[in-house]
Amino acid sequence: MKYYIIAGEASGDLYGSKLIDEIISIDKKADIRFWGGDKMIKSGGYNVKHIKELAYMGFYEVLKNIKTILKNIHFCKNDIRIFNPDKIIYIDYPGFNLRICKWAKKNGYRNFYYISPQIWAWKENRIKSIKNNIDKLYVIFPFEKDYYQNKHNLKAEFYGHPLIEHIDDFNYSDEFLLKNKINKEKEIVSLLPGSRAHEINSMLPIFLTLKNHFQNYEFIVAGVKNVNESVYLPALDLNVKVVFSQTYDLLSHSKLAIVTSGTASLECALFNVPQIVCYKTSGISYFIGKTFVNISFISIVNIILKKGVVDELIQYNFTEEKLLNVFSDLTSGNRIPNMLSEYSKIYSLLSLKETSKKIATSIIN
């Protein structure tokens, strides 16, 4: 069969790579064409567009790049029409994917949505488009299945969270420290400033201010390859190491982490790394988002556990002074054991065996 997969972000590239592996292992004649990143490219198929051309987050950022986004939508429709896939698989990236979904349904294609739009957080009016245009919906949190079923009378499939598979497959090694010439005498604090250039530019300089106050820690930045490396110059100017595409190795050796809200927050929890979650966007994006968001927390850890287990520094609260105060409190107090205890609940909630294989089998069948 012919499969067309659309992922627009780093997390989607991660989940899409495992899904492609499983599709190819089940369907030996699979012909796969996709929008994704380096991980999906490694798994196989033909890469149409790389995620580094696609990742826009926030109202202002989307508006600023609207011409490019509209061109990509037009290109995507034409590319699907030419390829004529048996099945289209959408991975998160709802602003773009739901538009393609609607067009594809009208043109007779079968739509499978993996990593469902988070309408429980905001834009709940998207439920109409989801019901009308998606043939099968896959969710990655158990509360999402209940949400769709109980509130919207829509069946959604939950086979576990695919991130568990990637972390379970990870092999701990001290070679990471040797390869990157990292000082073993100091405890490591991971800085995870995001996967988009505008996020990194906004978050990293404030993260780095901790270095002046805590010389006893080794601060290390988790870098990504899908942005221009110049965004990491503020770290290099302070002699802070940047390690690329080695986030799991870094987290496995970390005492603490400062994290930009997103998948990285969940990764820290699954690696049992105490964390502070931060986020800052443009003033326009923040104002519009705050008006429509329906949730009390921004960190997926707090959302899953339904309480403030990890500190969140958002927008105007994300300052050098407040980050310093929260970091000092976390490192000098006794909150870390409770945080780690709460983390253990997350693994049990999300862990089901062979998540990607079950989703691939469901799509194929």
C-alpha cells in the first residue's frame, strides 16, 4: 500500500520514525512518502519536506510566516494528488494537518490521525472537523480517550504513549561524558530550550543566567540539528557546552533540567530528572492564547497528574530573578523526592507494550 505521512515538528519526527519502522515490517510492499525530519528519513521512505522548514508556533509567528504556510498547504495537496496514497497519516501539527484532512476527505482519501489535536486544552471547536474528516483517531494519553468518548461521543484508540518505547530502548553509557569531554566532578544541569529557532532565541539567554550563580554545576545545552547553529552562540560565548542529538544521553546523566514546555518535560519525567518548566512567546500570541486556553497548567507532567508537581515559569513570570529563586528553592529544599515519587505514576499510566506496532497494524488493517 501507499502511505503519506505528515509530521511538522521534532516530536512528530520521533514518533513517525518508529511508526515507519513498524509499517515497513508489516507491509513488505509499503510505499511511504512523508514530511518529517532526520529520524523519519533514517527509517525509510521519501522525504518531501523537512521539519526545519515547517515549525512555527504561536499566533504571531504563524501570521508572520503565513505566505510560506499557505504555499506549503498548496504544495502538499498537489503532492498527495500526484502520489495518490491509500492512506494518509497525520502526526500532531494540527493547524496544518486539519486543513489537509478536510481537503483529503472531500477528495476521497482515508485519514488516520496519530497524536490527536489537543482540543481539550484549546480550540475545542475543532471537534467538528475531527468528526467529519478523520476515519480513525489515535491518542497518547488515557484521559484523552475518556475526553473524546464522554464529552464528544467519539471513539479514539489508546495504545500507550510512543515515547515510552524510545526511552525503554535507550542504553545508558558513560561514553557520553568521555566523548563530549564533560567534567565528572560536577553535577549536570540540562538546558533544553526547545526545538524551534524562535523558542531557543527567547529561552536560552535566560536559562544561561544561572551559570553565573551556580559555579558548582555543569550546565549543558541539548541542541537540535533542525535549526541554524548560530542560535546557540550565547551558550558558546559563556563556554557552556552544546551537545547535538544526544538529549537522552544528557538527561540520563543529569541532576536537574530547565525545560521549555513541550515533549521535553515528559522526557525529563520519564528519565526521573527534576525540572523547572518555562515558556515565553510573543506578547500577542500569549494574550490570544491565554484568552482561549482551557487548562490550569502548561506542563504535560502537571496536566497528567492534575496538580502542580513541577514549577512553571510562564511569560512575564519567566525572568532571570524568578528562575534563580525557583532553582535555588529546588536545589536547597526537600521537594525533589516528592517530585520523583509523582513521576513514577506517569510511567504506569502511559506504558503499554508495542504501542507503535499496534497503531501501525490498526492503520494497515
